[in-house]
Amino acid sequence: MTNGDRNLRLAAFILNIISMVALGWTLLPLAWMSPMTVMSWGIYKGTRANTVAFGVCNLLFVNTIFFGGGCSSATKSGD
């Protein structure tokens, strides 16, 4: 994994946390935001695979305010 990929995955994780905190007053979305944020951390650490499906679901369900996290997690270079 290149340094640029690590930085993008860290940005995705941070934006997932910001979105989760910003929409924390709505309890139902936390049911899918929390596991997807944990999975984003696993992708950053390298214990989980970064898939296109996760990037799309991240864009649709987590990043309702900040689209940057999903875009960052959807990018990959030759994994």
C-alpha cells in the first residue's frame, strides 16, 4: 500500500467519524454508521479488504453530509 493510499483511507475514516457524530442525534442511522466506520478502520489498518461495494455503501449510507470519506475509500491503486 502506498503512502497516498494510507492517507486516503485515514481521511475516509476521519470523515466517517465526523459524519457519525454530526448525525448522532438520529439513532437509526447509527445502526449502519458504526459498523461501517469500524470496517473503515480495518481497511486503514490493512486487516480488511478494500472493495468497491464498501466504497459505494459508504457513499450512500454514511457520508450524507461529507462525501469525501466515501470517495476516499472507493479509490484504490492496484490492491
